[in-house]
Amino acid sequence: MNAITTMRLVRGAGGETRHVPTPYIPPARGAKAKKRHVPDPIKTNGNQAAEELRVLLERVERVDEEINGLQDDRKDIFAEAKGRGWSDKAMREILKIRKQKKEEFQENAALLEVYMQSLGMI
């Protein structure tokens, strides 16, 4: 049995339309053609796209809420440290250093020392 390819117009998630090849296989000889409900691809894709977009936006909103909550926790930790007599400025600097690779930190420290010596600061 040979399949015949037809083209149909389909609307994508961004609203753009494109032609998509759709195979059509004719029914076998003597077989009754079945009537089945085929949803309109434009309406179906539009609803699915809108639903998908809504779900993605809600996920982003939840992540933003989590980030805001974590930022508040971070502020509380620095406030607690400051209340116990620790310098939050020094703690932030140490956090920056800890994020660097050991070699990168050593290179930056050596460069800073050379510059300070050339300026007569040390």
C-alpha cells in the first residue's frame, strides 16, 4: 500500500504557521471508512501552547520566589554574623576567594602584591 503525502497548515507555539507533510493512507479495499473525530490542529496547538506557556511561567515564578527567600536567608545570616562581631565585608571577600580556583587566587594575590610594591604601599 502506498502512502500519499499531503500538506497541512499547522500553527506553532509562537503563533507562526508552517506547512507540514501529513501521510494519507487510503483504507483497504472493501473496508468501511471509519469516521473519527480529528481535532482542529490550529485550535489544539494553540491551547496546548498556551497551557505550556502558562506552566513554564508558573515554574519561573516559583523559582523567583525561592531565590527571594534564599536571598532573605542570606541577609539574615550576614546580620547574625555582624551581631556576633564578624565583619560582613570580610566574609563576603572570603566567599569570593573560596569560589576561585587555587591557582587563580594565587595569581591574583601575587599580582596585587607586585602592584602594591610598585606603589610603595608595602
